[in-house]
Amino acid sequence: MEFDLQWLLLGLPVAFGLGWLASRLDLRQWRREVESSPRAYFKGLNLLLNDQQDKAIDAFIEAVQHDPGSSDLHFALGNLFRRRGEYERAVRVHQHLLERADLAATERDRAQHALAQDFLKAGLFDRAEAAFRALEGTAFATDARLALLGLYERSRDWPAAIEVAAQLEKSGTGSFAVRSAHFHCELAQTADDRGDAATAEAELQRAREVAPLAARPLVQQAQRLMRLERPAEAMLVYAELRQRDPEAFGRLAEDYVACARAAGQTGVARAALEELFARQPRMDLLRALALLEGRSPGQCERLLPLLREQPSLSAALALLDTPSASWAEGAQSAARDAVARAARPLQRYRCAACGFEAQRHFWQCPGCLSWDSFPQQRVEEL
């Protein structure tokens, strides 16, 4: 028992000394790590948070010089260059990363994705396409395909856009059926412009197969049949459009009347328009009914109830066009001009995505390139 106590008394100082030594070593190691961390990096972050990008870039460049092996510093610097529009410098930073032999595979893919974004922002679409294509099979494959889809839409490369949309849908990214239908419709329009009727017909049929509920293939098919002087067939397409998308049909109601007259089916058209107007009264349908009846919209007995239910300036303007003995001399003309001037900005279509306005309807917004972002009704009717 005395022997054990003796060793215990001797061991306590030794254990204490070893513990103290270990703590000192850990403290020195921590100090070395802190001192080795590039202070310029934290300075750059602080400047970036304060929206001082010029000084932040200088700080990051200094940090990279102190720690050339840090990929995170390179990414931060490259992204800063891209945000400032200095695309050439961003490209050099990310290409330098790709040339490093010691870069991990995940970091290499990240650098490839950043490089592709540099090319895209710089407007170097061919090089951006190749860079995004190189990301196939990586963790950035979906992002790359989405970027390629936007790139092909911008360059109007519809076959490539169809291919990428199919890949995205197959991978479970989402539904791209309606966008693909637009791509086929664009190909049909191009084929019609060059006189290739067979290809145009096939593309429109493919658009309808891809997105059976989409309005554009039906609209384009009906308009195409009218140009080919096949109004009876166009009437069948218009009938399908009226069932599928009454709002799109209402926008083209006057074209429908012209088609019905050419096909000798004015009775069918009148019944269809009256039935739709009873369910969804709007000025487009009233104008079409007035045209079918050979009179102005202001002479229709449906106008006043419509004006009371939907007090739009277009309806008021149509009413003012009707002569009235109760108007004082010049009052009708003045009122009409005032209403017409006030109604003009509202008689436009507005993109729901970016707010771009136009006098005619677009399937793809010229401003933000979104599909189906233009409502079928004008601003004043929404």
C-alpha cells in the first residue's frame, strides 16, 4: 500500500506537467493558424459588405498573393470581377484555377461553372455553350442545362432548345412541355416563311402533341389555314381553341368572324360568340358580334350593360361613338378625344414578369424573354 502511494505522489506532478505542456502546444498551434490566416481576406469581406468593391478587390488580390493555394480566395476574386463587368479578369482567375493540377474534382467543376458564367456575361456565347456542355455529368449539370436553354432561346436555336428542354424534363427538373411547344411553333413559323408547308404542318402537330392544352399551336394553325384559304378547316381549329382557352379565342374573335364569313358559317359563329359572351362578357367579343351584324359596337344593345358591369374606357369610347341628340355642340367630340387619350395607355398588353408593355400580344416577351407572360387581355380589362 505504501508502494502504490509513493508512485501516486510521483505521478501527479508528472501528469500536471504533461497537461500544461500539451495546453501550451495547442495554444501555440492556434496562434500559428490565426497568424497564418490572411488578414487581407477578412478585410476584403468587410469591404465587400460595406459595398466598397474597388478596395475589396485589392484586398482579395493581396490575400491570393499570400495564399495562392486557396481556391476559395480565387472564387471570391473571380466573382467580384464578374460583378463589376471585368469579365476578362474573371476569366483569367477561373482559368488559372482549372490549370492547377492539385485542384479537387468538385472544385474543378465549380471553376468550370464559374468560367461558363464569365463567358455568358461577356456575351461570348459560343465559348459559354462549350463551357456549359463540359459540365454534363457533374453536380452543376442541371444549372448548366438551364443556362443553355436560355442561351438557345436568346440565339433562337430552337432544335437545340428542344433537346435541352427534353433533357431537363427527363431529369425531373420540372415540366417544359409548354416551352417546347413554343419552340416547335417557332420552327413551324420559320418553315412557313420559307415555303416549307410539310415541315410547318409537322412542327405544329408536334407542338400539339407535346402540350395538348397550349393555346399557341391552335392559334397558329388556325391563322395558317386561313392564309392557305382553307377556312372550313380553320373553323374546326377555332372551335377547339374556344373550348380549350376561351380568353385566347376572345382576343381573336374578329379573326374568327372573318373566317366564318369565308367558310359560310356565320350562323355557327354567331351562336358561338353569343354563348361565350353570356359566360365571359368582354369588348373583344362585343366587337366581333357587332362586326358579324354589320354595325358599330356602339349600336349594340349589349354595350351599355357591359359598360356598367365592366367600366372600361374602351367600352365608354364605343358608346361615345354613338350619335346622341342630348349632346351639346362639340361636347361629344371633346369627350371622345379625352376618353381616347386616357384609354390609349391602357389598351396595351403588359408582361406579368417584367412589366414590358406593347400594343400587340406577344407569346414571348421581347423584354425578359419569358413565355406566356402576356395575359390574353389588355391592361384595362385585367
